[in-house]
Amino acid sequence: MTAVARSRIQKARRQIILQAALEVFSRQGFRGATLDEIALESGLSKPNLLYYFDSKEAIHAQLLTDLLDTWLAPLRAVNPAGDPVAEICAYVRRKLEMACEYPRESRLFANEILQGAPRIEGFIKGDLRALVDEKARVIGGWAAAGRIAPVDPYHLIFSIWATTQHYADFDAQMRMIQGPGIVPSDGAEAYLVRLFTRMLEP
Amino acid sequence: MTAVARSRIQKARRQIILQAALEVFSRQGFRGATLDEIALESGLSKPNLLYYFDSKEAIHAQLLTDLLDTWLAPLRAVNPAGDPVAEICAYVRRKLEMACEYPRESRLFANEILQGAPRIEGFIKGDLRALVDEKARVIGGWAAAGRIAPVDPYHLIFSIWATTQHYADFDAQMRMIQGPGIVPSDGAEAYLVRLFTRMLEP
Amino acid sequence: MTAVARSRIQKARRQIILQAALEVFSRQGFRGATLDEIALESGLSKPNLLYYFDSKEAIHAQLLTDLLDTWLAPLRAVNPAGDPVAEICAYVRRKLEMACEYPRESRLFANEILQGAPRIEGFIKGDLRALVDEKARVIGGWAAAGRIAPVDPYHLIFSIWATTQHYADFDAQMRMIQGPGIVPSDGAEAYLVRLFTRMLEP
Amino acid sequence: MTAVARSRIQKARRQIILQAALEVFSRQGFRGATLDEIALESGLSKPNLLYYFDSKEAIHAQLLTDLLDTWLAPLRAVNPAGDPVAEICAYVRRKLEMACEYPRESRLFANEILQGAPRIEGFIKGDLRALVDEKARVIGGWAAAGRIAPVDPYHLIFSIWATTQHYADFDAQMRMIQGPGIVPSDGAEAYLVRLFTRMLEP
DNA sequence: GATGAATGAGAATTCATTCAT
DNA sequence: AATGAATGAATTCTCATTCAT
């Protein structure tokens, strides 16, 4: 079986495995997760998992690769030529939407960082850092030009990550505090947009 | 060995073990951590760990117990009779200080929540929820009285947690992005105080 | 692996394991036995044992369950409508035959009793006690009717158990005393039948 | 500390340890017993046990040595010059008395035999066998002389051992069957004397 | 493709024994 | 004489991975 020639059914099976693995890895971290759980979750047998992927590590690596490809998109879309506050608020919205739509991916990422990011160090120090630096310069430029209130662009970006991802990563805590019947992220967009708008208005 | 009568050396050894375990559990989570690592980190032999604690689980439980005792303090100190904005900013400062001084404890907690909080469900649904509800009423009262800008108290509290704990939990990522020589939390207090002050000023 | 659907090979392997475990448990008792010995005896690897059984305890429990099912049969077959002395002598013969054919099972049972019967308390106080009480009434009836010599039925039953099981449980001692070439149970049936016949003849 | 010069207090401590060890070994067998249990039972610390005895093995060996010294006495006392039936019945009484007074010693011995008698093989093939052979000749002589009914002396001796020791070794089972309030050995002497008297009367 | 069977490496825990005091 | 502390060697059990079919 080569990497290129995969039948449709193979691709489908791989997706099923990845979804199951995402569920488990995002909760337990890499070492805490077991192939047994992933097999159970996916409805496939354990050896069958390893027919589609070389190893536990390979499943995890695939999940991270797939994730990182899209992880940068919201920030990348920040347009230097747009309206500063609107651009940043739009970024907040996209980031929150991603957290709400892909909470498991967010937790997978959070797990990696908590562990010291051993498997995505390259990504962070490479693509992510470059992108953040680039956008930090844009935001810094806006601040210097008086188009937004003066602000440290890095702290701003970090606080956007923190507040949006929180709705995915700490979802369990929020649900327990607010009780059943309340979706934690209800009202989150309005709140966060307001938070960052008030922060940035010149 | 009873729980009450412990010699000085026992207390000291238990502390050494707990510190080592905190390091490991906060990175790997409960299941991902191994006694081997804790033994290595603490400089004690693996059986010796189990001479001081009944089991891996017991070490972890002790860490959580010790943590939860102090986890509520910053929020509890919010004074309904104080100046609203000043009180909340003071809370932000205390919370940030705690994250910066006890980052491993913060990560230990984050790991638990990521896993769905199986071991601290009681704490969250009990003491934590009660305290949050109480303080949310206070903040809601301030907003209703026009002493702070109208705001959902729960989203406010969650965003304070998110932004402050981020400096502990996502420290690895921030360091990689900012490069060596920069401490991520430098300027964090000023930034966060400003963020929430602008948010709350009537 | 469900309890119901087991392939032929699984059943066969389980039997191999149970035979090996019987050998070891019957000699060493539950705690004194090790999976290493059972693995060696069965020719399987240690983890493979645990592929077929959930735990050391589960293997032991299976052995006891299988044993208890048949342990009652000889006594149960005592017919209240038969000739008293003949019935009891037939019981002695069946019990002796069982001890000689299944000495390891007998030793497994003896080991449990020696330890205070922690794992078969329910069986003894339940099914076994009920059966003994029932047959004791039968024997008591025979004695009252003058069809056998007056005798305490419980002591009678216990002495039948003692003398027959002795040929299994204390086999090692008997062989060492009688030396090689002599099978301890040779002549046992004649002796025991005579012993109990003389005891019971009115 | 030499073997000869032991203070009174040392002897007392050794006795305490031996009593505790007897309790544990007689239930669990050599391998199934732990020094922790013996320490708990004796009220001494685990290292202190090993101050008085070289090893777990040494404690066990001492128990066996002490036991074997007295194990032969009842049979040895059978007097070739006495009245055959009376002599044998007296032997039964002594053996039963020993089982009832020293049930733990009996179970210790039973455990050894069940395991194949690895530690007392020498005793059995030596002193015990010689004594049994000697007394078997006496009994055989009585039978040949028509002073008792014809009987295989070995089966006779074994059945005396079986029935008397049963009241010690299988005590747990008998209690569970007869229920609380009944002492299994009540009436045992009368029953057994009757059993063997009827067997042996010419 | 799929899976029952099997296993070596490792993980938590127990235990007899030693050491230092 | 006694014990708290410590540990190497098991012992039970888990787990990622391989093998045979």
C-alpha cells in the first residue's frame, strides 16, 4: 500500500480512525490514550487500526498535521488593509467559531502545549511564530498610527487565543458551573467582541 | 503509618515527592505520567515512593486536594463592598500572580478539566460553582447599578480565568513564539488590567 | 471476547490454562501460586494467560466454579428409598473414586477450606449445607428406624469426606511412607467399605 | 547472638513471633503468607521479626521442627503389650485431642503435605515412616493373632489420621455447615471411638 | 482487508530483606 | 533491641505491536 494509491474505502476508514483517535487523544493526551480505546471508539479492531496507520504515533501525527494546516487560517486572514478594529473582531469571531466547531482539535492542541509541545515545536517555532510576528507588526503599525489604542500586539493575540479556546478546552468546567440547559458559548461572541472592541477603540 | 503522626523527615519526603509528581502530572496528565518519571524527578526509588504514598492515585489525589484548597482564594477575596472596577482588577492581579507563581498547579488543573474533570467534578459542581454563583450575583448587581458597564458576569469570570491561566498553561507556546530572553508574562499585568478596566468602565 | 461466543481454539486454550492452573493452585493455594508457574506449566506466555482470562483471580474462580458444580454430585445421589448400608457404601465408593480421579480438584478444595474458605463461603453455607442437612435427615431417619446402627449423621458424613479425600489431599505423605511401587489407594475401597459397613450394620 | 545464649525476653519474643507465624502460615501456606501479616499479628515490626529470626524461611522451619518433635508422640505411645482395641482407641483419642488443641499446627502440617511436603520430606521418609512401619507391624501382628479383625494396618492408620485431623483442617467447613452455636468436634470422640471399635472388634 | 492470537516491554504494586540510627 | 527508611527482586497486569490465517 503506497501513500498515494488509496482506495475510497481506505480513506473512509482512515477518517473513522482519525475521528475516534481525536476523541481519545484530545481527552487523555498522547501517552494517556490507548489503542484499545481508539479501537472501541472507532468500532474497528486494534490490529486493524495498525493496518491503516503504522503506529499509535502515526495516528497522532496525522491528527496534528491535519490540525496545524487549518490552525493558522483565522490569523492569516487578518487583512493589513482592512479596518483595524473590524479585522481583529473578525479574527476573534473566526477563532471562537473554530473553537466551538472543533473543540476536540482545540483540546488536542492544548494537550500538546501543556506537555511542553514536544511534537509541534517545529511548527510553533516555524510557521506559527512567523505568522504571529507578521501580524504583530501589522497590529503594532495600527497602534503606532493611532488607529487602535496602544497595545502590546503579542499580549493581544495571546488573550484572543486564551478567551476563545477556553470555550473548547475548559468546556467541561463551564458546563458544570452553569448547570445543564446552558450552553457555555452562548453569548460568548457578543461578549468577546465587546471586550476587544472596548480594548482597541482609540 | 497513620495520617496524623508523621515525622519531620516523612513530611519532607512527602513534599519532595509531591513536587516531583506535580512536575510530571502537570505535563503528562494522570494516565500519561509514570511512577518511574516521578521517581527519577524526585531522586527516590520507585518502591520508596509507594512507602510514602499508597498508590499513584493517592499522590495525584493529594496534589489536587492541596491545590483546590487554595484555588478559590483569589475569587473569594472579591469584596462586594469595594470599588467594582478596582475589585475586579485586583482579582485579575491575584489570579495572574497565582498563575505565574504556581504554573504547574495551573497545568495540573487544566489537565483535569481537559480530561473532562473526572476527579474534581465534586469540587467544581460544589464549592467552585457556589462561589462563582455568589460572585456573579455581586458583579451582576454592580452592572445593574450602573457601577460597571453591563456585562455577563459568567463570561467575565471565564475570560479572566482564560487570560490569566493562559500564562501558565500555554507558557511553552508563548516562549517558543517570543523566543529566548523574553518572559511571556512581562507586561501581562498591565495589559490585562487595562483590558478589563476598559471593558468595565461604565 | 464475550462469555458466550468462544471459538474452538479459545475453549481449548482455556482448558489448557485451567489444567495448568489447577496443578499450581492445588499445590500452592491462591496466594502462593504465581502466573509464572501457570505459564510455565501451560506452555503459554504470561500475557497470553491474561488474554484468555481477565486476571489470576478469574482463573481461580473458574476452577472453583467448575469444581463446585460436580462436588455435590456423589452425596446428592444418595437415595432415601434405597438400602441404607448399600446407599452409604455406594456414596463412599463414589467419593473415593472422585478423590482418586480428581486429586488436584480435591486439593484445590482443601486449600480453600484450610484458608478459612473465603471464596466459597457462599457455596458452603448455601448449596452444600442444604444438601448435607437434607441427607443428614435421611440418615437420621434410617437410624431412628433401626435400619442402621444409631449414629450422628454429620459425624458420619464428615468421616466419609475425611477418609476418602485423604487419599487425594495427603497422597504425598502416603507415598513417602509406603515407598515407591505402592499406590496408596490400592485396597482403599475395600477398607473403607468395610469400615463403614461395620459401623452401620444394625 | 548465639543460638545457645538467649535471654528470657528473647525467648519470649521468639515465642510471640512463632505463635503469630503459626496463625498465618497455617492459613496461607509458606508462600502465601507474608511477613507483614506476621508482624501485624505479633504486634512487632517487620524488621524486628528478622532480628529474632534470620528469614521468613527460618521462622517456618522453626515451626515445623517444633511441630514434628511432638507429631509422632501419639503413635509412638501405642503399646504392643497393651490390649489391641484399647490401644488403638487410645491412639484415636490422643490424636483427636491433639487436633482439637493444636488445630493450627495440624493445618500447618496439612499445608505442607498439600504442597507435596517439600520441606518435611526427610522427616516423613525417615522418622515418620520408620515409626509407622513399626506400629503397622504391631497391628499386623494383632490381626494375624486374631486379636483384632483382619485389617490393613496402613489404611487403618491413615483413616485415623484423616478422621481426627479433619476436625482441625476442615474446621471452617464444618462450622459453616453446622452453623453457629455448634462445635464441630462435640461428639467426635464418641463417634470415632465407636467407628474404630466396631471396625476392629474381632 | 480483517482479526484472533500472541508477546516483549513496561507499569504499578508487593515483599523479603537490609541499612542506619 | 528496635524501627523508620529504603530497595532489588518479583508479581500482576497493560499495552503497542506483530504474526498467521
